[in-house]
Amino acid sequence: MAGIAHTEHRDYTGAKLGMWLFLFTEILLFGGMFLLYSIYRTVHTQDFHEAAKEMNLVLGAVNTAILLTSSMTMALSISAVKQGFKIRSLLYQAATIILGLAFLGNKFFEWRDHIQHGYYPNSPELLAMSHGKILYFGLYYVMTGIHGLHVLIGAGIICFTFILTLRGVVSGADFIKLENTGLFWHLVDIIWIYLFPLFYLIT
């Protein structure tokens, strides 16, 4: 109707609820894999302990520190935009992206090292090992691979929110996109907190 100003409707509650429902499906996905890991580890306890000795504990610990730091920078970016500090939020988002890529870089070098030693699915060296060790490395590649894919997707989404923040779409008046992205990123970090001890600290 003429003379009536148009106001954009934003359903923040619906957007946040939708994000939590999506995160719940992610928890179900990884929860199923954690359950499978627990069953196989119970059956093949010694083999899992022996296989874990092939993990690079230093790289695993460094990647844990990287993701924990990235959670902090992500939270700071949200806090900054809420307070109207656009540039500060952009810097923290950029730092989170860089940390995510650093995590993936470390994981790439770690995977490359395993592959060079013949520890990859269906390799002659791996197939010559016990059934428990084959299961360990199978779970390792599947679970860390899916997690790495989530890190890559998360970094891509943060690149998107970075552009939106730069353009003023994400601001102190409308920050739900960045906040939901932060929720996803924190979940990715929490999942790694479980993966790290399961694969690296059971020696």
C-alpha cells in the first residue's frame, strides 16, 4: 500500500532454530562414527594401540591448538560486529580462515607422510597388517577426512560472511549469518577435540 514504509522481516529465532537442527544432524553423523570406533576399539584394543603409534602426535597437538585458537577468533569476530567494530570483525574472520587453512595444510602433510609409508586404504603394506590395524586406519581416513571437509566448508562460509560484513550486510543490526556460521565452526572444533585423543592419545 502506498505511503507505508517497507520493513524487512527477519526471523532470528527461526534462523537460529534451523541452524541448531542442522547441527543436530551433524552430531548424529559423527556420533554414529564415534560409536562404530568405540565398538571396533573394544574388539581390537591392542591393534588400535599399536596403530596409533604411527600418528604424528606433534602435528595433532598443533592442529588442536590451531582449531582452539580459531574458535576464539571466530567468537571475537561475532563480538566485534555486535559492538559495531566492522574492521575488527573482518580481521578476526580473516584470522579464522587462515587458521582453518593452516589446519588443512598440516593435515595434508600428515596424510602425505602416512601414504608415503604405505598406510592408506588397500595398500599392500596395510593389507599385510592385522584386521584391527586395517580398521583403525580405515576409520582414521574416513573420520578425519569428513572432518577436514567440514573445515574446508566452514572456511568457505566464513569467506562468504567476510564479504557480507565488508558490504555491510552483516552488521551490528543484523549478525545472524555470522553467528550461525560461528556455531558451525565451533561444532567442527569440538569434533576435533574428540578425534584428537581417539586417534593420537591411545598409544
